[in-house]
Amino acid sequence: MKSILLAALSLPAFALAAETPAALPLWPKGAPGSESRSSEPEKAEGSNVVNIHNPSITPFVPAAGKSTGTAVIICPGGGHSKLCLGHEGYALAEWFRDHGIAAFVLKYRLAREKGSTYTIQDHAMADARRAIRTVRSRAAEWHLKTDRLGILGFSAGGELAAFAAMKNDPGQKDATDPIEQHSSRPDFQALIYPGTSGLFSAEKGMPPLFIAAGYSDRPDIAEGMATLYLKYKAAGVKAELHIYANAGHGFGYRPDAKPSAAAKWPERFTEWLTDSGLLK
């Protein structure tokens, strides 16, 4: 009995949650460029995961009677060398599900993991866009509205969310793969302390934006998010900015966090969705 208990305690926190749904591979026959490695197992490091070669989404879907029809794809952070699935993944997905919002935690390929041959633009972004198409293709099954599907990312995952809003397409209507027939454009985006903000641009017609970051974060985030807000303002795209005076990097979402303004950013986000007509 003692050995069983010790083994259980050594598991990552999210593995102990019996209600964590099964992950759904984004490409049943393997992701383009990773087909030969799709059967390699992922590796857990505490609440983080590495060695991702078969990108997937894990769905947290409300019951039909509790669904608002709104959905969000969550891109955890981790510097593109790991995925922080705890406070930047499953915990937030459960919170969304309990508030009637369908959430899908994306496991994307890691461009900066040791020995990786992947790139952010060619592989991680392919995974993010495929996730949007996949959820949109199954909207009826999950009781979702196809025009209320957004993407949210933390840190490195925030980069993917921003790039998804910047570059997307309406889908290929003649594609033999029915998923590829759907649009990869998110209807809204949420950037939670994303890096590389100097690479972000804003143009008229882009999806509306919600931003949350900490005052004590590094300059490209703490100051970069203010600059990005002004870019969106100049482009005439609605944006909302929250910079928390007593927060730094990586606050994520923790159900047991001490009461603070930064800890309540998901509430501000749902208020923004409601005010924007994206949550009814």
C-alpha cells in the first residue's frame, strides 16, 4: 500500500484528476512532418509535458444545457521547450467549463526543446490553426457557435494566439480532408503575458483582443502590451488591456491563489466576452 501511495504522489497533479478528458489527436495519421514520430509517448516533468510529436486538444465541454456556445482554445506556455499544463492549461479549462464555456487545451510541438527539429511558424502554428479548424468542424457535436470560437495563450502560447489572429485563412472548400475546409480565423484572442511582442502587428478587421500582464514582467511584455494595445487602437480593432501592478510573469490561473486582482483575470475576461457580444 505504501508503494502505491508513493507512486501516486509522484504523478503530475493533472494526472491525478480522474475527470481529465482524453486528448484528441489533431491529425489521425500523424501531423505533417511528424508522421514517423507520432507514436512516441509524451514525457511528464511534474505538471509540465515535453516530447510532443502527436499534437492534440483535450476537450473540457459543458453539458448541453449549460453551454453558452462560446469556446476557447488554450495554448499553455513554457518557452517552446515544455508545456505548463497545470496553471496554464487544465485548471483554467475546468474553470471555463464550469462557467459554460467550452475549453480545449492544445498540446503543440515544441520548437526549442533540446534536439527539436520543429519551428514555431512551421509546426507550432500549424498545430494552433489545425486546432481552430478541428473545433469549428465539430461545433454542432459540442453545442458551439462557429462564430464564437477564440484562442487564448500564456507566454509562449500567447505568441501562437497572436500569430493565429495575424495570419489565417477561410479554409479550402475543395479539400479532401473535411477539417481543412473550415476557417482557421479565431473570432477573438486573449494574450496573457505573451513574449516577442515586437513581432505582433495589428490591422483593420483582425479579431478583438484581450490582454493581461504584470507590471513587473520583462519590458517586452510589461511595456510591449501597452504598445500592442495602441497598435490595435490605431487600427480600429477593439482591445482591452489589464496590467496588474503587483504581478510579474507566470501568474496563470490557480484555483487556490490568494485573492488578488491578477488572480481574478478570468472573471475580467468573461466580462469582456459578454460586453463584446461573444458570450451570451
